[in-house]
Amino acid sequence: MVESVANVFLQSLNDLLVEEIEHLVGASDEAEQAKKDLGIIHSLLMKADSNRHDSPTLKDHITQLKDLSSKAENVLETSYALKAAFNQEANHMEKFQRYVCVLRELYSVDKVRRDTRDIISGLSGLTNSLVMELGRETTETSTLSTATSLDHPFVGMEKDMELLLSMVKDESTGKRVVKISGMSGLGKTSLVRKIYNHADLHSYARAWVCIHRDFQPKAVLAEILKQLDPNTYVRDGMGVDDLVRRIYKFVERRKSLVVIDDIWKNDGWEIMREAFPINCNVFLVTRSESVGGEECDHLYKLGVMTEDEGWELLKGIALPKDFGSETLEGIGREIVVKCGLLPLAISVIGGILLHKKGDILSEWKKVNMNLSDVEDVDEYKRVKHVLELSYDALPYYLKPCFLYLACFPQNEEIKTERLYRLWMAEGFISHHDKGPNETLIDVAERYLTELATRQMVQVQKGDSPLHKFDSCRLHDLMLELCSSKVEEEKLFKLIDTPSIIFNFISRVRSFMPLGRGGLSFQRIGSEDRTIGSEQTLHSSRILKFKGDKLPSKVGKLILLRYLSLMDSSVRELPKFVCNMPYLQTLELRAWGSVLRLPNVLWKMKRLKHLFLPRDIQVIRVEKPRLGWLEVTEREKLRLDGLDELETLQHIDSKTVRVKDILKLNSLKEVCATVHDMDSLSAIIQQKSISSLRLVVNHCDLSSDVVKNALMCPSLVSLEMYTCKVVGAGFPCYEEGMAENVVDMNIRYCKVEGDLMLELGKFPRLLSLWLQGREVGRMMEVSVCGANSFPELKRLELHRWPNLKKWEVEEGGMPKLSKLYIRTCWNLEKIPDGLRFISGLRQLNIFKMSQVFTNRIREGGQDYGIVSHIPSFYIYGDSR
């Protein structure tokens, strides 16, 4: 079968033979042929992988591909060094020395061209050899049907859920510590997640924590407290006993549910149990029989599925809803029995079957045959074998993407946007899989979607219209498989101690601290071997730097794709960064105050993702004729050369030439602060943008300009500070307005009219903050109708001095979970309609009138309206 790293070799060759070949050999026909050969090889490898083709000659071909890839990297490095030498600025003495070396450099240029042509020739020969062995390429691609559902069926645990839910809701019992145990793969976490998210428990204070093998009680207790009470402040010096007391005090008089997932040892529970009074519901999810002991009031041991339940689960994952499954039922039941009736094993096999093509019955029989080896083994070995099959069934282009997840700590929620960029930097995402108008990020999201439908990865959907998922994670058994395959295939090595890294790696591709603590990057090529020598790192694709000054030798990492200063304290970006020809992601959000930037980033032609800190100082650097004195002057950052840029975050019109955005036609995601109408207009005119987060400061805006911004389909977030909306006031809602806006923040703006009336019609609004004396200044009565704010989860009202009456009709704001009311001094009472919002979990009242607060205190006239809210605070009566 095709090796998982074959795609990486193809991407290295793509860099040379597609992007650089015309510069190196000056022949466009050779470039076209090289590009065609790469496409043919990719298709043939897809075909070989799909057909499970395996032979010694195929392995030889992959070795040849690897050798060509290595030669391509060497040519790229030599070519760049020559190009830099020719282009460098020099004084008279340096120019004389350059002329002395010109013959040697010409020889090097000629050698680069000869080496490039040798690679082209080798690629052509490899293509012909693969065609002879595998036949002509097919048109197969990695495209996954968008109709494939990621909503996995919940089968076989309905009664379990009802029983456990009733235990939580039964307030007549005393202590309610429930241990849910059983081997891994039974669906314990999935069952408890259904209960945790059940609508009947939305009014409960809730917390969910996963326990790592290296249990840290202070960190776990602090996380429980912060989830139960989002208003809490956990001091750094707070000890375990303090945290236990604060948790106990908070849940003592509130309905609450705490889930402690994947707890392994009883000593961890012994520390935590003192935090939970007798009225607190606690679920302990564990594989261990010893955890909990006598402290558990209910022992709930989860068992395997019935055969009927297993068949329902299998067909729910593997077959479309309208598919006639009668012909497959017999063989399907055999499969679920061979899976030991374990939900995880059945789900994974369902993911394999979902992606089978051709004769469905024949493919199901093959899978059933492959399961014959596990009929007489224990459950753990059975599940392990099934997971091995799922990995073997992955297409070769997905294997390195899956294995890369072993880099991340157990139970970590991996942010998908970062993961996509890392996959790209490693060369895991194929240019040949790009569809029309697709970016590599789109391809990466498709890859993750396919892993999810194969039940290999658990994904969390997000709110962004640009990305399907917010995060992903691995089941603990999947992580075990992933880690073992990493060791087996030697794709990379995870190392805990920096000092031993060079005993294993001679050519480091990625150097990045992942997980808690991580590695530290201080000096390159010095006696401190924390990073290592220039020779060690010259093939690096990824570097996450920690330190206060970026070393000059970083500029010689020609093949670098991903450079991050996150968590560093760098104060000035060196000019050499613009000379990194293949850099895709530049993350400049370092710790500290202002970052000084030379105005050279516009030269980075292949840059795709740029993250700026909020405070930058742009420096123009000039070299006078004498060649020794640098003159610096502030100016605005240029963007006009970044033709491939897709992500641009945290630009400010005071320090960046925002008008350049109109020239960036690959741009998809923008986060910008503007201080003038021209900058605002330039951004909303760029039609290529798919996700726009906009902050508008100190502007006089006409009603039409605000309307145009809200009609922009890419707008997902709008913040307005000290702005004045002149003319007709805030625009009335029209169809198509704010169709993707999820967050709005209007503070200290002069806006007339009932904002709540218009904003309540925004279909996807999740968070709203209204603040300032002039916001809605003429409004004394505000009404949220029965259908208003259909998706709103968070609402903050600050400083509405004229607001006297606020009404919320039943059905209004049905998904509201957090409400903050502050210094609305004339508001008479809390809206009656809040009693109908069962999911409202947090209410904070700040500096309201004494009349208002007395009504909602326990025993007051309106206490019944808010008594169901688990987190309810009143801070300081204003009068």
C-alpha cells in the first residue's frame, strides 16, 4: 500500500517544479509537463491506495519519489542562496568582492539548472514506471459528498439516559454521586454528554472536566469553579482547600451537575469529593472499578449493545436513510456481533463501510471477512483490531493528517483553524485536491470531515460561517492507536526533554512546543543546544519561537512554512523575515506592548495567513549611499503585494494601508479596526471576503453606510465605539440584513430609536452588548417580541438612563443563557418573560436602583421570575 508520507514528497516537488521551474530553467513547456507528471503520480497513488495495491516495486517507486523530493529541497535552498547573493545591497568594496566571485556563482547557477533538469527527467521516468505498473490514472479525487451527515445516531442507551436523568432531577434523595463504569468504547462519555446537554438541565449550574493521568487537583478544581460560576475570580495563590470551600459554598443552595470524566485513580476523587455537598449531582465516568468506592450512591455499569441495537447503529452510520437495507441485514448483524456489540467498534466499522464504493454487498462481505480473526479474543483486543482496520482503510493522504493528532495532549480540544495551517505547513494538504475556487484550508476541512465521518475523530461544530468545525479531539483508544502508528511509521517523534532531541533527529521538519510546558527556544547555533545547529534545522517547516529576539539564523530556514511568535516577548521583527520564500503562516501576536515592524511584509508573495498584534509601529528603513547609517520613519504597513493572502487579522487603519485590501483577491477572513469612512467602505467592497470582523471607532456614520455594512454577507461581527449615526438613525431591518452576524457591540454611540426592536430581527445574533448614555437615548419602553432574538445567548445592557420599562414576551430570546444589567437607573423591574427562558444560567445585576434590586431579592415581589437561574448576583445598589 502507499506510504502515508508520499503526499509530503509530492508537495516538496510541487514547490520546485511548479512554482520555481520557469525561473530556474526558463522553459514554460517543461513547467507544464512537470505539473502534469505530478498530477498523474498523485492520481496513480490514489488509485493504488484505493485498490490496496502492494508490491516491492511500488515501494521502490515511493523511495524514488522521496529521493527526488530531497534533491528538490536542496535545489530550492541553493537557488535561494544564489538569488539572495545577487540581490543583496552592497557598498563599493562589497561589489568588488562580488565581481571576484562571479564565475563561481555562474557555475553554481548552471549546476542548479542541471540538477533541476535531472529532477524533471527523474520525475518523467517515475511517471512512466507507475503507469506501466498501475495503468492509466483515474479521475478519482478525495472529494467527500457534502450530504454526508456528521450527526451520529444515538442508539441503545435511551433507557439509560432516562434513568440517569431522573436521578439528577430527583431532589428527594440525599447524596447523588453516580459512578458510570465500563470498558472503553461502550459509549460512557456519549451517554453522559447527552444528559449534560439535555434541555431539562439548562437551568442547572454545570461543569465538565477530564482528568489526565498526571492529575493536578488545583487546576481541576479551579476549572470546576470557573465553569460553575463564570463570575468567579481564581487567584494564582489560591490553594486546594480554598477552592474546595468556594465550590461547596456555591453549589450548596443551587441545582448543579458536575461531570468528572475519565478519572483513573481513587486518590483524585478523595481530594475532590469534599467540594460537593449532599445536594450536588456528580457523575464519575471511569473504566476503573475501584474509583469512588463507598462514596458512590449509585453504581451504573454500562454493558454492550443488543444485536438489534448494534444493527440500528451500523446502518445509521454506514447507509443513507432511504437505502433499502434488507439485503445487507444478515451480513450486517454478523459484523456487529464480531465487533463484540461495542458501540465504538461498530461506529468505526460503519465509517469504513460508508466510504466503500462499487458493489456494496461485496464490500460488506470483505469487511466481514477481515473481522473473522477477532471472534475468539477479549474485548480490548477486539476493539484494537477494529481500530487497526479503520487506520488501514484510510486513504494515504489522510494517514499523516490523522497521525499528526498524536502531537496533542490527551483530551485536548484541538482548534481546527490552527490544525489546518499546521497540516498545510507540513505538506499534508495536496494542491491536486483543490476544487474550483477552493483554498488549501477548504481542502484541509474536507480531510477533517472525512476523518470525522470515518469515526476516527470527534468534531465540535462552531458558530463561524467560514468554518464547519471549531475544534476536534481523539477518543482515548484512538489516541493510543495514533501514538503506536506514529512510532511504527516514524513520521515524527514526540520528545519530553529538549536536551535529548538531537539523539533522534538529524533533519528537523517541525520544532514546536505542544502541550503543557513545552520546549523553549532561546538561541540557534550557540552552545545552548535548545534549538540546535543551522544544519539540524535547515529543513524545518514549522517553528514556534520563544524568546525576546529572533536570531538571524532563522532567516536561513528557507523551507519554513509556519513561524509563530505567540508566547514570545519579541519587540521588533527583523527584516530578514520577508526573505523566507515559502512562508505561509506568520503569527506575530507576541506578548508585550508594541511590536516594531519593518515595512517589508508586502514582499512575501506566498504568505497566506498573517496575524498582527493589536499595537504595531511600522518602520520605513532606508539605507543612504554611504551604506552604514539607517534612517527610520513611521508609516503605514503596505499589503498590496500579498496576492495569495487568505487570512488577515487585527489590522488598524491608523497603522495599515487598508485600501490595499481591494487588491487582495484571495482574501477570505479579515479582522479590522477602522477610524474613517473610506477605510470602512474599502473593506466592505472586497467581495472575496467570507468572514469579516469589524470594529468602527470614532466615526460619524450615515444611516446608509451602516445599512451597507449590515447588508454585507461576509460580516460576522460588528463593534461600534463612540460613533454617531446621523440621518434616519439606525436602519430598519430588511431581508438579507445581518444574515451572518453573530456578535454586536454598540458602546457610547449616538443612536436614536428602539435598537432592541431592530436587532431582535437579526436571525443569527448570538451575543449583544449595548452600552452608553446615548444608545437608544429617546427610548423609555423596549419590547422583545415573541419571536425576537431567536439565537441570542448573551445580552449585556449598560447605562440606559431613560429606559423605564422592558418587556420580554413569552418565546422571546428562547436561547438566552447569560444576562447582564448595569446602571439602568430608571428601569422599574425585571421583565416577567425571563421566567419562560429555562436555559438562562447567569444573571448579574450591577449598580441598579434599590427599588429594582429589592424586588428580585429572595422574598421580593419578582424573586419568582429569577429563582430558576443557578448563577444570580447583585452587586451594589446605586441609590
